[in-house]
Amino acid sequence: MSSSINFILNNEVVKTTVNPATVVLDFLRKNKKLTGTKEGCREGDCGACAILLGHFADGKMRYKTVNSCLLPILSVNGMHIVTIEGLNSDKLNPIQQAIVDEGATQCGFCTPGFIISLTGYFLSAENVDTETAIEFLSGNICRCTGYASIKRAVEKLVAEVKPYTLLNSLTKGQLISVGIIPKYFSGIPSMLEKLESGMLMERIYSDSEFLIGGGTDLFVQKPTALLSSNLTLTGRDRILSEIKAENDFLNIGAAVSISEIQHSETIKKYFPQLEKLLNLFGSTPIRNRATIGGNIINASPIGDMINILLALNASLHFNDERTVDLKNFFLGYKMLNKKDDEELLYISIPLPVKNYKFNFEKVSRRTYLDIASVNSSIYVETNENKIENIRLSAGGVAPVPFYLENTCNFLQSKEINFSLIDEAASIAISEISPISDARGSADYKKILLRQLILAHFIKLFPALIDAEEVI
Ligand SMILES: Cc1cc2nc3c(=O)[nH]c(=O)nc-3n(C[C@H](O)[C@H](O)[C@H](O)COP(=O)(O)OP(=O)(O)OC[C@H]3O[C@@H](n4cnc5c(N)ncnc54)[C@H](O)[C@@H]3O)c2cc1C
Ligand code: FES
Ligand code: FES
């Protein structure tokens, strides 16, 4: 076992003993002088620092776009990093050419990030089309060009590449022949295989002070403290990385990322709505790193995954074999029913009954890449029009992620109609205690929660609740 952090950077093997909490952005720019990866916000918001992170799994390389400003170098051990320099060849590749042809760059500061994200899209897309390609750019911000020309470049590119697709997605060989990735990509698996033999480290820093999931909260909140601390990565144990349904429960490992939840076939089987709804969580690169466990332990009152899990009646399972219902886990603002050294292993959710309905609503100042002012989830089972079982949650309305216990008790066993839901919304408002802050006044948040409860029922029971009546 090597005491260095070993990975492949573009086409080069790197072994480094830099501080494991160094973010990859700094390593690239300061140690490697690869300044094509830009430093913008350092908070995961702008995408200027985007890189591709590849690992070998189930016999093939899988790449995802990540923000290098929130990525500790310890996390890339045994992986392939691709920067904008690693995509260059002696002429512009089709992505670069489309950006030039459509005038989709001005100062150029954001452009490497856009090119990396589009490359990540073609490397991972299950269906190549303009709409999903544009959705994939949710983590990239351009301050000067304007998005119309960027959209045109994407349309042109998709039209050009689409004819090469086999079963809607592109193989590595096709991407190399189209020129989207350079030839050296085909040699990366064997380079990684050699790197892994004897060099992959696991938990080198066992006296950890910080347990890192994706780092998307920690590296925003404590970047300096992390540099003088020991780190341990979660997710090396299988149970933390698995998603499986067994004994009437869906078990999701704490280190599973939000993207993995979106694309898991097991989750799609029981909760198909989550694939689209979770697009409201951060951006593509944030979802690629953010873990479900990190979202819960960070305990933000507006955490989106927590909000969803409260309505799904989730329980938490820790490494000391303790189990806690998520509803009882939050004791006060960022105060948890958890010992400091406990590690969350997995989250279990009861499998839903056949005819259940689920919805998640989030109001934020921007549709994407923004945290909620108020969010809310609903899980409901009905027989004809009568509620048989209901669970409602609300975020941003109390010091903790909130389960609307009184509202659920009121709705239980009742027939759905407008006046019932109207009364339920008033009960919900009476059991919350929002504060005024940058995301809105307390009164505004009360109005939002009422609207979100109505929105759940309008969306799930359009035949019973008339949107016109609500207005
Ligand atoms: C730009 C941006 C956009 C965002 N958008 C959203 C959004 O839309 N919705 C939303 O809800 N959040 C959002 N977030 C917040 C963040 O991405 C999520 O809370 C994410 O799920 C945190 O997971 P992580 O793995 O990155 O956590 P980390 O930063 O790795 O860890 C967070 C905390 O959890 C602890 N921890 C992690 N795993 C375990 C474990 N297995 N056992 C015990 N403790 C553990 C860590 O020690 C730390 O205290 C955003 C963040 C950024 C930077
Ligand atoms: S520098 Fe803005 S997302 Fe990393
Ligand atoms: S081209 Fe200037 S920020 Fe996008």
C-alpha cells in the first residue's frame, strides 16, 4: 500500500503526497500549472472549475462531471481526472468548434467548464438529445455571452453527433472517432489497473476528525479547518454504496450519491418520480458528488433529500447497530440524535403499496441550482377518494426538517375535497414556526407552505381538486 495519493491526470500517472484535504482545483492550478480549469466561486455554484472524474466499474470506465473546488484530492485516489487540457488535440474538437461557430464564448472564463460538462454528457448520456444535453449544463454559469448562443451550439452539436449513436448512447470508440475524446482514453483502463495493483489506499487516515461523503457541504463550510484535520472517506464499505430492496424495505447506502439515486433501476421500480424530481437538487456536478448520508447529517432544515425521506418514513442505521426513525433524529437546529463517532451506514424506506402517490415541491429564487425557501413532500395511499395513509413533510419552516404530524393526523381516513385540503393547509401553518431570513419573511414562508400543500393535491388528484377553485 502506498502512502501517496495515486491517480491518472489526463494521460499522466500522478503520485502525490500533498495534504489529502487539498482541493483538486488548487492542485491542478498551483502544483500542475493546469490553469485551463478556472477558479470562480469556490462554492460549487458556477461550474468554472468542472473536471471529469472517471473510475473503472463493472468492466467499463464511468465518467461524471464534478466541481474540482469541492473535491478533496484524497477522493480521486485510483481514478482518472480529465481537465480541459486533456481534451485538446491539434485541432478544435466538435464541442469546441460548435462553441466557436455559434459565438457561444466571449471572455472565455466559463468555456472550459461548459466543454467539460458537454463531454461528460456524451460520455454518460443514455439518450442523446438537446433537452437532456442542456439540462446537463445546469451547473455552468456564463456571465457575459448569454445562453441563446450556448443553446444553439448544443443543438448543432447534438444534430452532428446523433447519427453516430448506437442505441441512443455513444461508446468510447464512437466518441474517439467523432473526436469528442482523444485516443488516449482507450488506454486508461489498463493504466488504472496497473495503478490499482498495490497502490489504492483505503482509510489511510483512521483517526479522522472529519468524515467526508461528497464534501459538497463540508468544503463550502470548513475549507480551512479541513486542511489541518485528518479525513476519512465514507463509502469504501459495500453496504454504504449499495441500493437494494429486501424484506419489504428499500435500503440505500449512506454514500450513495443523488445522481445514483436518480438513475438506479431499483429506485425507478418503486419510486420512478424521483428521477425527474431530483433535478431540482443542486446541479449535475453537485448531484454527482452529494450523498444521501451527507444531506441527512448536515441536517439543514431545507435539505431536499431529508424532506423526501421524511415523507417516505425512512429510518437510519448506524455502525453500532442503532436504528433511529428519521422523524426523531433532529433534536434542534443542527442538533442530532447521534454520537460524534457514529457513522451512518444506510437508510431504509418501507416499500410502497401499489397505488400510492408521491410528490415533492420546492420553491426557490431560481428553478435550478438554488436552495429552497420552502420545500414539501407527500406520500399518500388512498382507497377510492379516501385517504388511508398519508405523510407530509415541510422544510424551511422550523429549526429542523419538519414532519407535519398534526396535519397528517387530521387528514387520515378523510375524503379528499377542496375544503378538506384548505383546512389541512391551515393546520399545517399552525404547527410550523418559520423565521424571516434571506430566503423570505416568516409570513411569506407560511403562504408558500399553504401553496405547496395545495399544489400536491392539485397535481396528484386533479379530478378531485380543481385548480380554478384554489385561485
Ligand atoms: C452549489 C450547491 C448546491 C446545493 N444544492 C442543494 C440542493 O438543491 N438541495 C440540498 O438539499 N442540498 C444542496 N446542497 C447541499 C449539499 O450538496 C447536500 O447537503 C449534500 O447531500 C451533502 O452531501 P455530501 O456527501 O457532499 O456531504 P459532506 O459535505 O461530505 O458531509 C456533510 C456532513 O455529513 C457528515 N457525513 C457524511 N457522510 C456521513 C456518514 N455516512 N455518517 C456520518 N456522517 C456523515 C460529514 O461528516 C459532514 O458533517 C448544495 C450544495 C452546493 C455546494
Ligand atoms: S469555482 Fe465555481 S463551482 Fe467551483
Ligand atoms: S464567456 Fe464570459 S463568462 Fe461565459
